[in-house]
Amino acid sequence: MLQPADLSSRSIGIEIDGLVKRFGAVKAVDSVSLAVEPGEFLALLGPSGSGKTTILMAIAGFEYPDEGRIRVGGEDITWVPPSRRNLGMVFQKYTLFPHMSVLENIAFPLKMRGVGRAEREERARAALSTVRLDGYGERKPSQLSGGQQQRVAIARAIVYKPRVLLMDEPLSALDKNLREEMQIETKHLQREIGVTVVFVTHDQTEALTMADRVAVLDHGRLQQIGSPHDLYETPRTAFVAGFIGETNFCAGRTLCAGVAGQRISVALACGHAVEALAVGALAEGVPVKIAIRPERLSLVEAGGGLPARVEEAIYAGNATTLLLATPSGQTLRLRVPAGGAGGSPAIGEAVGLSWRAEDARAFGDAA
């Protein structure tokens, strides 16, 4: 009998080169180039209209690009019909056939490929075992929970050993707890069978949790691609800094010139001078935005650091978020972990704010 491991196949990479897709006058995808390594889990992350789903549909063959090339395993598939690409697909709506059993749903792609009945059933049961649903084969989709239906959809997508698995926001319809559980299960399954995955999501937490690397898109353009750690710690654009995690932005003007990665001094709108690392080359006297994470801000006694006043304290169990008003009228967020020494200041209390230059990024207008 086939074992779950028999569903694994040689990992295949993907290359996208100069991809452009227009819908009328709108460039949905604007000259995107990226590579997905064999066996890698890549997330395409961005807001609505960023081009992430259009890229996925181009890989699948449901959209053809106006410019550029797509290669899977070194083969140019740019104009190959979807039915000949041998790619697995899991959608937000699982599109399971309600009149078929779970096993029949999983075996359906094999039936369409002319695989004999005995082999279809054997491979479908192996896929069912891989997604940990042994014993559910005779049930109908309506008898399954949302998470179980999602697993069946994955089993159906991997049963014919696709070269690549494409996933279009497959977890977005699940409730929070189940979605978090399925994030871990889906990543575990991907590692188990070794298939290359391209996963579309608008949820930054989902992308950071599941992906080996994340490609961040905005208005059809690739903003940055890298590991979750790299995107969070060293964003290359203000958009990435604001979209990945929570970020405070402070407007200011450089007091000196600096090259990429160099510590520079910046005068904030309130006149207070702070330090940050330059993102790209910055001239003296140019406007910048400083990005600093709430957990990287530190409280100091009033009279030291950037002056502020506590407006609100938002308790969330593992941490308390303080809303702090600065002299310029801007509100910054500072996160205090539960059990932190000294606790949280009272609402209305005057405090000072500071941060390490290494924890802040200064972005010019071009970023």
C-alpha cells in the first residue's frame, strides 16, 4: 500500500522574470522578478490590489502576462495551458463536490487523468492519511469542519504529485484559533512531502509564521523579498516597515549626511534630536521618516529623552501598549511586557522616550 511519503516528489523551483500584467490602463503586476527555490515555502504578501493573486494566477496559467517569462523546473511555461502545467491549486473556497465522498473528491483529479480505479483509491487513501484524516473517506464534505475541508482540498491538490503547490488565501475563511492551528499543520505537511509552495495572503502574521521567505508587494511592484526575520528587522522601504508588524513613524530632517547603514542624527518636528540608521544614502537637511517598533522604545524619567505624556494604556495579557503623546502632537505606541520591572506609568504621567539607533531606521522620500 502507498504510504504518505510516496506522495512526495522531487522539489522544483520557479523563476519569474520581468512579469507585467495589465488590466486596461492599470498595471496589476509591474516588472516583477523573483525566484522560488526547490522545496521552499514562499509567501506573496500585500494589501488588496498589490498584484499577489495575479502573479499566482499567471503561474497557474489562468492569466497570461503581457510581458515577462515564467519557468518551472527550468521549463518555460509562460504560454503553456493550465492543464499541462501539473501544478496543484488550493483556493480560499475549497470547491469540494458536495455529492461525492471525501475519498471520491480526492481521487477526482486522478480520474480525470485516466488513472485506474484501484490505483486512484490507493493514492487517495495515502493522501488522506498524509493530511491526518484516516477514517473520513466515506463522509461527505458537509459532514466536515472548515479545517477538515481545507485538509481535504490539500489532499486533492497533492494526490497527483504536482510539481508546485499554489495556495490562494486558503485559511482566510477559518476562525482565528483554527486558522493558527492550520498554519502550523500546513507548514508541517509541506516539509513532510517536500513540495515547493507559493502561498498568497494579506495576513502578515500568517506569512511570517508559515513562510521560509516572504515577497512583499504593493501596487504591483515587489518591495522586498527575504526571510521573516530580515523583513521585520531590516525593512528596505517605509512601506515594508509599516506593513510588516507594528511601527511608529516620526517625521524629521537629517542633521548630517550618511550612507546606507550609517548612524545619522535627525531633528524631529518638535526639535528634539534623535539617532537612527540610514536606509540608503541620505543628504544633510532632507526630510525623513524614522521607523521604530513599539517594543524597541524605552521609558526614561521625565526630562530625559523625547518628552511625552501617557494618553492611554491598553492591556492585552502578555503586554500593555502605552499610547504616548509627543510635543508635536503625534501619538507613539510603546509596548511593556507583562511582569516588566517597574510596571506601567499612570495615564497623564509625563515620561521620556528613548531608543537605540540600531533599532530605528531613517527612510528618505525615495524609500
